[in-house]
Amino acid sequence: MRLTHRFCLKRKDQVFCMSKSPRKRLSNQFPRTNELPSQSSKFWAKEKDRYLRQLLISDIEEQTGRELVVYFASLSEAINHSDPDDLSEVIDGLTGNTIDLIIQTPGGSVDAVEKFVTVLKSRVASYRVIVPSLAKSGGTVIAMSSEKILLGVNSELGPIDPQFVLPNIGAVPCQFIADDETQQPVIRSLAQSAVARMIQLAEKILSQGMLSSAKPDKVSEVIGKISSSDTYNSHGAVIDFSEAQGLGLSVEWMPAESDLWKRIWLLHCCYDHDLKMRRLGKIIEGVSNSIARPPSY
């Protein structure tokens, strides 16, 4: 006999009764099997947030037919040289070589971004990048290195003009410093090198990736727009789906009502919540392997 619960609600002169199994009522809150976890109870309880995220990752993989890796950083955490090593460790837990990469990042150093892309291209045959919220600066470069970028209503890329931190001022576009004759020669040279380095990397990535079939002039045009401080006037400017499409990038729209977008946004919200609650700097994760890093400050 199946266990059921009977509920009765009284409203004025009417009484409404309904019977539902407890499992059916809870299945839309936290889907799970009848089996107990193989881990010890205390370990499972400690890691339950990760297990839930990995359950959601497996749901998305089942829908797309591609394995999924997540790189999620807080807005204060830049891409650094530990990230490519962590990424490679997580890829070790995959079984195939065609993946999707969900990315959330404010950006990072050009050298670290280049190594990140190098690891991706050497470890997997092809990959798409999914941006639920933001992949700015170096994150945009990583996105452009993929075969396709999936964007939704909350998604944004950003300009890839490198920044230089000046005392008492803060982050300033390297392009401005390179053109400023009042700056010290060594500072201007460093700024010029940073600009040239970013353009070089972006041109290499696009010409070998999503714009490989485009003419060289087209690649230069895209880089000229997205890497110049004169185009967007702000390093934090929003490049949404329409803007990215207008630039000529290979992008795909995820409608807000689509099941894929809803699953991705739910997973994004889990990472956002867990990073804040556990005071983490970033998480790099797949359905099997997972690495969490504390904040760098």
C-alpha cells in the first residue's frame, strides 16, 4: 500500500482535501534516488552544496549531450595562473573531449588568459562557452576562443582593452597612458606592450577559432572595435547578444523561457549563493572533479 498524506484546507463554508505521496510532492524541490550516498553521512552533509550543483550539471549535460565544466569567480577575483592548472584537473574527470564551459569572471592578466585558453585547446577537441551573467575583459577573450558563445537575457561580454593601475587614480586604459606624453617613458612602454599583447592574443584566437573562415580584414575590424577604449568609452561597457552579433562573433541566443536557460540560470544562482555563503573566491567544477579556492585578499 502506497503511503499518502491527506491535506484538508478550510475556507469559509468549503473544505478542500487532497492526497499526495510525500515523494511526489518533494520531487520538484530536490530530485534524488532511493539509494543512500556512498560517502559518510557527515562528509555528505558537509559537501551537499557541491553534490547538488553537480546534480544540476549532469541534468544540463543530459540535455545538451555535451560534458560541462564551470569556472565561477567572484567579481573581485581575477583570472590567475592557478586557474589553468585547476581547469586541467577538472578536465581530468571528463570522459569525452567535446565540452561546454560556463564562465563567470571579471577578467584577468593577459598571460593567465593565454594559458587558460592553451589548456582548453590542448585538452579538448572543441568547446562552446556559456555566459549566464558576465565574462568581462579576459573572460571575453576566453569566450572568443570557443567555437560558439551562448548568451541569454542576463549575459554580457565586455571590451578587451587592457587596464593599468595608477597611484591615486586606479585603473586606467593602457591606450590612454601610451598616448600620454606626460607619463614616464617606462610606464608608456609598459602600456604600449600591454595593448599590443592583448591585440596579438585576440587576433590569434579569433583567426584560429570562430572567425577562421573570415577574411583577415574582418578579424582586424572586430579586434579594432572591441580592443579600443575609443569604441565603448568604458572598460565595463556591456556587450550583449545583439552587440556581439553585430561585431560578427559566433553567438547563439538562449530564450528566457527555454528549459536550457532556466537550468543554466538555476546553476548560476547556486554558485553565486555558495561562493558568498562559504566566502570563497572561485570554484572550478565538473560533474566529477571540483576545486574551490579562497579569496586572494
